[in-house]
Amino acid sequence: MSIGVWHILDLVDKYGEDAVCKFISDFSTKKKDCHRALNPDIEVFLKRNAIRFAREKKSITYLVYDEDDGSLLGYFTLAHKPIEIPTVGLSNTVIKKLEKYARPSEEHGEYTVSAFLIAQFGKNYAVDDGKRITGDELMKLCNKELFDVQHRIGGGLEYLDCESDAKLIDFYHDQQHFRLFGERISNKDSKRYLQFMRFI
């Protein structure tokens, strides 16, 4: 299987918005043996906001597909945003790395850093129940895009938020080696989200 990655606006320019909306309409985070979607927010973002956010330059979505049959396998959305990282609990080694990219705030005991945000990340369970691509493969494709940007403009830190879910924590912390640095409560739905970072 050959895997391709499309910048969503390149796809819109080539085929038109209606065709792209139809292409992404079958995306689902619901496994066959589950009664509910694993993460409905990922579906909603892709179908309702991805194109608009890309046009407004808030974030860019990349569609990952099987070049053999054109199936949508997953997607990720990237942005570049400032983040505040508390110094509490950080080792001297991590702090030294942070100081390459961040500005310290002694008053608040934190660093403000401009970093790459993995804003959305998910597999399409409507295709082979999500088994045609692994989370690790999707993350490698995501980081390839980030490495290309890093090569052109610099930067050295990526971060993401995820729900406080054991499987997600295992994937991001244990498998992908992201470091937990904080948490936030969503104003929209009062959910607790964990914040992870990783040097690239």
C-alpha cells in the first residue's frame, strides 16, 4: 500500500470544495463494535471547520489516503501557537532545551514559547475499522510535515491536548514519548484535557 498526504486547500483547488466535502463525509471515529464514536470532536472539526480554518490560516489540515484506492485513512491538523509551560516539575535538562526557544517569566514561573500544535489527529474507522494505518504511521506522517516546516523556519517544540483517557495517554506518553506539562478545562464542555509536549 502506498500512502499519500494532501494539504486540504490543494485538494480543494484541484477538485473543488464540494468534491472534498463529499470525500471527507464518510470519515468516522466509530469502531464497528462500538455504540458511539471514539472522538466525535475529530469528526465535527474535519467535516465542518477544516476547510474554513485553512482558508482563514488558523490551521492546516492534511488528509492521509491510500493511493491505491483513494480511501481516506486519517488526518491531522497543524497550527503554530504560543503556549505557556510551567517550570514546576521540569528537569534542568528540559529547562535548558526550553530556553533555546522560549522566553522565561520569572514572575509566573513559566516559559512562553511559540510551538507547533497538533490540533487534530485521528484515524478513519470507516475504512477497515481503522486497521489500514496505525497511529504510529499517522504520527510519522504528521511529523514529516512538521520537520519540513522546521527546516524552513526553525522551531523545536510540538505540543497537543488530549482527553484524560488511558489509551490516549499510553499512545502519546508511552509510545510517542511526549511529556506531560499541564492540563486545561474546556470552556465549551468542561472536559479535562491533558497537555503534552515533545522536542523535535
